[in-house]
Amino acid sequence: MTRPVPHARAAYPYHHPTPTRWADNDVYGHVNNVTYYSYFDTAVNAYLAARGALDVQGGAVIGLVVETGCAFFAPAAFPDLLSVGVRVAQLGRSSVRYELAIFREGEAAACAQGHFVHVYVDRATRRPVALPPALRAALAPLAVGEAG
């Protein structure tokens, strides 16, 4: 298997500031691997909420994660100041592939990068639905690759 290469900060059109917390460190003195997924989720949902494309409490359409992955290149640890780069690699009828990267303050190369796929579904039935226009419009500025 070919090892991925860390992406550059400039490869991501949106960056969400993410300070580490004391509780993010594990017994080995660095941010625990599962915490990166929390950073990813927070960055995407903060972006969508700020643009009116996510109504957590009452929206008729919700995104369910169906796939995730992450590659680690260098450790981060409290009290690092991080940013999460967000881009959209694929924009389908009812799904979105987000690609994300973690950058330490002042560093151009990612210390970790990953992806997750949301399938957007009707909140009540959990059946896939077409991406709402507001969501599609919010994601357009993040589109690269197949989505761009």
C-alpha cells in the first residue's frame, strides 16, 4: 500500500481554528487518534451551521457518516493551536465526500489528513434524499477534484 503524502495548507479552501484541550492528550503525550475525528466533525458542522445549511435540532435532512479514514504524519499535543482544513472531493446526489487535514499553527504541511462520507437522509425515514439547495450552495466553494 502506498503511504499518503501530507497535503499543503493551501489545498483546503476553508480552515476551522481548533485549539487542543488538555483532555485531548492520551497517556503517550499526544492527541489521541480518535480525537482527530471529533475535530473533523466539528469543522464540517461548524462550517455548515454558520452558512445556514445545517439545522441540528429541526432540519428535515441530516447527514449520516458511512465511511471514515485518517492518516497520521506528525503528532499534535496540548497546548497546540490547530486548524482543520476542509474541502469537498465528491458531491453526489445524496452524498458528500469531505477531505480534511489537521495543521499545527505555523506549519504548511498536514500533521494528519483524512476523509469522511456523509449520506444525507430524511430525518424521519432515514432514507437517502437529494442534497437540499442550501447545502449544495454552501458546499460549492469547498469543491475540488470531481466536485469542482
